[in-house]
Amino acid sequence: MIRFLTAFLLLTGLAGLATAQSSYRIQPGDTLQVEVLEDPNLNRNVLVLPDGSISFPLVGTVQAGGRNIDAVARTLAAELAGNFAVEPSVLVSVAALASEEDEPELMNVYIVGEVNAPGRKEVLPGTTLLQFLAEAGGLTRFAAEKRLQLRRVNPDNREETVYRFNYRSMGGQDSISGTTVLAPGDVIVVPERRLFE
């Protein structure tokens, strides 16, 4: 009787774990264990890349981020089917969750004016001014390329410092460099070009 009860509790716990895994939405940074019953040589752990994709032999790239493990297993089986006489049995499980510590904390930086995608952007620490301009979709054709501003507030005394940036020459006299590293709360202003500018 005790053996039966132990087996029942073990199976109930495993069923609960399987249910939790099948409803879990896969995130970038997770590690998935993929097993192909018909060909153990394909069995492996795969990392979910930052864009949510995984790479698997004979298949290539498959979108996994935001999906559950059953959906990914079905996609892999369908993609592998051409390599087998019948559609293979593919099992997918979450081997390891993305570590919270591995995710760098993003910072808010703002851009207004003549850019294609103005507004607040969340960027990684270490992002440069030029990288951020690319993130904002680049300058519009009406941008005053020689008069961009980087406005930075000192968190200690709340004083604002305005740095000029000449996009056309990528720096130079009286201009910061495009490789200037941004700080949290920075605001980039891209004014409109004057008539004969």
C-alpha cells in the first residue's frame, strides 16, 4: 500500500510539473532540452536567443519565444518530417530558465525632434549617441544635422548641461563625439533645419 501511495504521489507531482511546463511561455535566455525519439543523435540542449529563436540541426531557425513547449515541439516535428519516413516524435522541455541576473538593466533615454521614431527608448548601458540615433530610426531630411543637442541633468544638483553634436562631421570643434556614451535620463534634441542651412 505504501509503495502504491508513493508511486501515486510521484506521478501526481510529475503530472503537475508537466502541466506547468506546457503552459509556460518560453523566454529569451531559457535553455530547452529537445529529444527526437527516432534519432538520439539530434538530442541536445538549445539556448533561446535574444530575438526568441532557437537553432536546430536539419531545421535551421525556429521561433520559440512567447510560445509553449508543445507548440515548439510540433513545429520541430513538422520541420523534421522531410528527413524521416514518418513525422518524428519530438519532446521539448525547459532545462533551465533565463537567469534574472544575466539580464542587464535597461535605462531610459529620450529623443525629440526630426527623427523617424521620437520618444522614450529603453537601451542598454554603454549605448553611444550614434547607436541611439540608429535606434530612433535615423534623422529625417528636415533635421539640422550640425546642431543636435545632448541634454544631460546632473542627478546631484539638477543642473542641466547641453552638449552640441555635429552629425555631419561626426564631432569636431565644439562638438562631442558620436561615440559619447549615454547616461540614464539623457535627452537628445534634433532641431528642424533652417531655410538656408
